[in-house]
Amino acid sequence: MIQLVPQLRILLACQPVDFRKGLDSLLALCKGPLAQDPFSGALFVFRNRAGTALKLLVYDGTGYWLCLKRFSQGRIQWWPRAADTPLHPLEARQLSVLLYNGLPEQAGFAAPWRKLDPNTFAQAARATASIPNSAEGSPRA
């Protein structure tokens, strides 16, 4: 099973691909023109010329996964332009939106993390240290 976790490196191939290509041809495309290591664990996303389907390729440590998503209606609404680079990085949550034919760059997401005040941790540590242990000396269950 492929899990879309935040740490997953996701790369979209900007140029459309002939979907008659199978696993070996897509691997050769990753190694050659895209200059990427298909064994890296990165998830590669390809689209067909018509914009009606996506192929996802990833190595999970024991083998390759090749998944096909064909949209039942319409075409892919968003895809990056291949201006300077053949690959476009994407976050896992953006890929989730794309798989439902949404607009990942316009989706409103919460910030991926927030800064925590170090004083909060110091206060919690002091509060924990000041609580007397009433069960001292008694065996724990």
C-alpha cells in the first residue's frame, strides 16, 4: 500500500508521457531524462497527453508500485508547466488534492508546523517536578 505521508518526496514529470509505457519504460525515463534514482523511494507522478489519467510510480524497498488513476469525467484541471525543469516537487497533501482533480496550489492548508514557545516546556517540567509522588515506596500495578 502506498501511504501519502508528509515526509514522502513527490516529483511530477511536467511533460506528458505516452501511457502505453509500462513499468520498465517509466523507470528508464526516471533514470535518463529526469536524472533521478527510481530506487530512492520518491514517488513519481506522470500524466497522459490527453490529461485524463495519472500514473504513480514508487519503490517501497521490496519492489515497485505502478498505479493508474483514470478520471471518469473531464481532464486534469492543474499541471505545472515545464519551463525550466522537467520535474515539479509536490507535497503529499497537494497530491491528495490532485488525485481528486482539485487545484493543489489553490487549496487552503493549515501550516505544516508551528513554533512552540520553549517557556511552555519549562513551565510544564517545573509543574511535573513539583507534584508530590503519594505512592512512593508502594509497588506499582
